[in-house]
Amino acid sequence: MTGGATGIGAACCRALAGAGFQVAIHFRSSRTAALALAQELQGARTFRADLATEEGVELLAKAVGDLEAPVDVLVNNAGCAVDAPLFFARPQDLDQVFALNVRGTWLLTKRIARQMQRQNHGRIINISSVVGSAGNACQSAYGMTKAALDNLTRTLAAELAPFGILVNSVAPGFIETAFIRGLPEQEKEAIMARIPLRRMGSPDEVAEVVEFLATRGGYITGTVVHVNGGIYGG
């Protein structure tokens, strides 16, 4: 589980551990949260790596590959955003977001999928975003990368199917994480006014879908599952 120490990532780790998986919790900067989560989940291990770099991807892939248990499920959750109106966005902002959200995910998936290919089984779940499908003002760089993840999902679903590997995306909408809780009340109210269910989602509600795709849904691949309270239907 990349980006597994906090928010949606931590909720997914708990859900997968509850389903019987031995969870590998990747983090970059949230060391304290990662260690605390690992103590909570029986058999969990933590791994630190910067997935925006090729060296970091290789470090994580090798560390996970050296574990006794095979990799059955890869959840690509690590990501970042640099929000700005188009006329103020900088090329380096796009480079930063692309390096982690797309390039890092592609490189790590390539390494882990090779391991899955050898065992002729595996599930890859990419955490994208409603922004990748519906767009959102001031998030051009972020939205582009999440749309790329959904395209990667569809492409790899076809390419890896002969090896028994299922590939899907889960696209959350506005989820109540630390970032959302820190927004001004007026901005949160404006967001909720756009959501038919009139509330934010919870990380656990995203994790439920990830756990389903990791353990069931054997005839589901190449699909983007939207978890957004009705703001976008796909």
C-alpha cells in the first residue's frame, strides 16, 4: 500500500488487514503515523521511500520483493497535488505532481506486476480521483495525472489479463481527510452543495471498495469505480 500511513491509505491498510492480508505500509514523510499503524495491524511492515524518484521505486520494490509472502495486491495510493489557476501554475509544479502520481506509479507497477506475472495472479488498484474525470478549477496538473492513472488502469487491464492480473481504479470524490477538515467552513459548504448526498465521504467508505476489489470481484477489471456521493457518475 503506497502512501499508507494516513487518510485514505491508512483506512485501506486497516480494511486489507481485516481481510487477512499482511500489509506493507509505504510512507515518505509520515514515519510516526506509519509506525503507529503497523503496531495496530498484526504482521504489518513499514517501508520508507520517495516514489517520485527511480531510486526510491527500486528501493521499495526490492524490499517488498524480499519478503517471504508474495505480493497479491498492489494499491497505488501515494500522490500529491499543487493547486493553482492555469495562468499562475508553473511547469515545475506539473513536473512535481507528474513525477509521483504518474511516473512513480508506472515504475512501481511495472516492477510489482513482474512479480505477479510469475505467480500468474494479482490485483492492482489505483487510487485516482473524481477530478481526473470531471475536472476541477485550479487543479489542471493534478487532474491530468489522475486521468492518466485511469487510462493506465484500462491499458494494463487488457495487457495483464493473460497473467491473471486484475487492474482497477477507485476514484474518490471529496473525502473527509485532514486536508478537507482544514478548509474554511464556507469552502466546505460550497463543496457539499455540489454533492447530491450533501456530505463528504469517509476514508472507510473508499477502503470498503478497495477491499472488495482486492478480495472479490473476480470478473471486474479495467474499471473506474467512483466513490463520490453522486457528484460524478462516470
